[in-house]
Amino acid sequence: MASVDDVDGGETFDEEAEERDECEIEHLLNEFVDEPSIRHDQIPESDDEEEKGCKKKPPEVTHIKRGDGSLYKKHTFVNGVGFKDCVLNYALKTGHNIQQYMYDKDKIGFKCVGSNEGGSCEWKIYASVLSSDNVWKVRVFVENHSCVPNGECSMLKVPQIARLFVDKIREEPDYYMPMKIEQLVLEKWGITVSRAQCQAARTKALKWIEFEYDHQFARLRDYAAEILESNKDSTVVIETLKNTYGKDEFNRFYICFDNIRRTWKETCRPLLGVDGCFVKHKIKGQVLVALGRDADNAIYPVAWGVVQVENTDNWLWFVRMIREDLGLDDGDGFVIVSDRQKGLIAAVKEELPKVEHRKCVRHIYENLKKKHGSKSDMKSYLWSLAWSYNEAEYKERLDRILNYDVGVYDDVMKTNPKSWCRAYHRLGPYCEDVENNSTESFNNTIGKARELPFVPMFETIRRLAMARIAKRSAISHAHKGICTPYATEFLKVEKKKATECTITRSTNGMYEAKLGGCTHRVSSDRWTCTCMKFEICGIPCEHAYGVILHKKLKAEDFVCKWFRTSMWRRNYTDCLIPVRGARFWPQTSAPDVHIPPDPDQPGRKKLPKAEKKRKKPANESPTKKQPKHKKRIMHCEVDK
């Protein structure tokens, strides 16, 4: 496929393009606005679960870099295409109307067709390849013009315009529209082209780009080989199915980088958020992701993949892959947070029977709202129940729901609230999450990536993860505190209440903390509190903080290791190794991977129109066809 590289005959690296790419990654990094709040006790402002597309600022007008357009006698070229391209660069640089007048397999000539008072312009150039030197060389060059540029250029036709803008259209297809291309050609080179030419050029460039991406998809196994070559010991799995013609059709794809895998196992809490979201390009499917949390309680992408359909079989495969990669065994001691997707629930139950599987409260509330949408107060009651840190709070808030509405209470009990309430979380992972906001945030962040073709989509996700690790590494190493910003902010909130605590000392390191008319028992030896918040969160609660203030100690010293700055820096010590472009991928000689037909999505299938049967009203006349000259008689029920 032709590209700007083919036209320029050299390097097309653009500093402005690089800067824009960095701004794009920075923009995506800043899109993690929906990460869980510091306290996890803020009711979501909106119930709308639709993904909000990333609003991206249009790029500034950028310049298309070309060759310097220099020509001289005895100038040599590799072939005739290189000579033609150099003449095009000259025409763009000078604005003169250059036209080809001679073309043969061993000779090419151009002349200027600009007019003047004395007739035609004298400028012309001729190059050929001779048997004596066997190289393309400029043999004749009359370099003086006797005409003035008038904004016309016969050489700048649809294919040339397409080559000029193919890279720009690839990056910003919605920005480089025909009117914009027409404007840029005039601003950059002073040449007038028609809107129809620009439309045809854009269409041609899009066809080239689609062909290029389809070729990349066919070389999916070469792409996997490049990942394994650059990031040793990573896991990349491509599964295909044989179609009726014996060709390999794509089925599913999975990737987990070794540096990320090792970092998660060594420095992250045993917690994973798992979810799926739609691919928005012509290859239909679902992106499945598994995300951890770093020491600042921020998202840490661990593994991701693509399957054709989000069903039990594909979830079994994905959960099995992360179980083997991350060493989860039977799931004992680990936590998975997800929505209530039936296939995922079944897969986790089969592959990780001992894992703690927390259900997302937002999805539970959405399901309850379908039946009890008129009850506006239900939302606060449900979230308050989910945030209960101990059994006493759980029972008290459950009673409030019973007193509020018996129907709501019955439906809440059907969801097994102990599976999504903090009071019944296992101790050890130090995570108080009751929702799957982290994966929802990540899915929203890669929304633009999911609109791209297959390989560019994976490359964007990988590049985003790589840039994010590098950015977080710089932030964590610059941070001066003992604890991460998450823990510091958490402690600030607890301190406000801790100053109001009345502390009474007992023996054996025991203290009584009284706050708001309620008394709790705090152990200074084991650093536990009967409110259970300290044990669940890993950060001193208001009662334990009151004891810390009473003993004049530093609260940061009692924060668990998972929220220390030293651990945060370890989270981001190892980054991903950059992956090379398609021209550098290893040639594996593996069979091409073909685009599969659109899969059947789960759910109720729509009947064809011919099979649809209309339900007849009780008093409708018979369906027997009447003669054309007769009208159908309608029978109406008579009021009695």
C-alpha cells in the first residue's frame, strides 16, 4: 500500500505528530475521572450506565513534511518513481504548474506549462537510465522559470493528495474532511484543488488504510511474535477456528505482559476487577479486562483480551488464563469484583471455587430500580446497607429497608446482600470496594481505542498502559510522604472525627473509644477496632486514630504496607518494553488469520418478518381474504 513514506522516499517523522501523540496519551491518562473516590461512600450522582465517549479537542493545523524539492543536473535516483516524487516535491515547494510530457520505462520528462507574455515557460527536466551507467540520472535541466505561479498544479491529482494526507487521515479520520484538506493544501503550498478531488483523495486514503489494517489483522500471529520478542516471558494467546474453506478465522485473543504480571503478584493487593465491553469496529466482539489496584488505590491494568461473544465459554477461557498467569490456584485468599453477568459468575465459580466474588452494588441497584423505579429513596438505603462495616450496622440498616418497603426488602434479600456488603468481606485484602467502578472507568477510557481496527486497538491499550506506568513511576518517586496520597487523604477525614473521641485506657493494651454516643474497643497491640473499619481498610479508623492521638503517635506508622510510598514505587519500577511497527514484526510464516463473520449475540433472537405473527384483537373479523370488490366487515362490541 502506498503511504507518505513511499512518496517522500525518506523519513517522515514529524515532531508535531509526536507531540500530538503524547498529548493524546496524556488526554487518555487524564480520563480516569471515574476511579473510586477516596472513601468509597459517595452515592453515584447518576444512574446512567451508558459509556460517555471521550471528548477530544480537535488537533491544531499541522504541516505535512515533504522532501526539500531540490533538483539539479546529474541528480541520481534509485528508480523512476523516486524521480517523479522529487519533481512533485519541487512543484509543491515552488508552486509552479509542472506537467509530465514524456514517460517510458527508461525515460521521464517534465515541463512547466505556466503561461507568460512570450508564450510557454522554458523550465523543463528530463531523466533517463542508460546502459552505460545503469542508473536513473537527470540528463537535461533548464531551471529558470519565465512564468508566475497561479495556484495550479497538474501533478497534484487525487492519488498524490491521498498520499500526502494518508497518515493524517489515519490519525484523525473525523478531522481531515474534504473541506479541511482543501484548506490545508492552499495554506501549505498555495495550490488550489477542488472539493471533489479532496473527497476522492480521502476515500482512496481510507481504502488504503483499511487494506493496511486488514493486512495487519491477517498477520496477527506475527504481531504476537513481536510482543513476545520485545517483552520476554509474556503470555500471548491467539485462538482460531477453521471455516468451511479450511481457513483460520479469529476466535479470541489474550495478552498478559510479564512485567505487569510479576509486579501485580509481588506488590499489589490480591484483588482483581473483571469486566467486558463492546468492540466498536467492523470486527465485532467484546474486550475483557482484569484490573488490579496500586498502593494509591488507582487502576493497574493486568490482562486483557478480545472474544467474539460474552458468554460462559469465553468467560471460562479468560478466567482460566488469568488464573494460570497470576497463580490464583483455587482462588483462596483472592478477591474478584464484577457485575452480575451470568457467564462470568459461572466461570468464577467453576475455575476459582474459593475466591471471594463481590458483586457490584451499582448493577444490583439498576436491577432493583427496574421494578421499584418510583421509590426514589431506595438508592440511599441500598448503598448505606452496602457500606456497613460490621454485623450490627448491617442488621440495623437492613431493618430500615424493611420498614421502608417490604417489597424492596424481599427483592434485596433475593440478591444475597451478604455477598456485597463490607461487613462480610474477608479480612486481608484491605479493600472496601462494593462496586466495580474501576473497570467501568477503564472501559470508558479505552472507548476511543475500541473504535479502532483490531491491531491499532490493542496497540493503543498497550501504549496507554505503558505511558501510565511511566507517569505513575515519576509521580510515586517524587512523592515525599510515608504513605500514598490515598492513605493521607483517608487519614485526614478520620482525624476530624478522631479529635472528638473520648479515650479511656484499660489494661493489656486495650482502649475504649467513645464517639457519638457509641463505644468501641480498640487494641493497641493488634491494632483492631470493633467497628471493623480498620481491619477492612488497612488504615486507622476514627476510633483507632483517637487512641493514636491519645498516645501521641504518628498515624502513618499504623497504615498497612499496601498503602506505603515504598510499595507505590515498587508498583511502577518495571514498565513495558516498546513494541515495533508492523514492518519490523518477525515473519513467522504462520497461516493468515481471517476476519470472522459477525457472531450471534446472546439473548432473544429476532424473528424474520415472514415468521412474525400478529396477535389478533378479540373482535377482529376473520382473516380470510375477501374479494377485491368487497370490503372487510369490522365487528364492534356493543355496549350492554
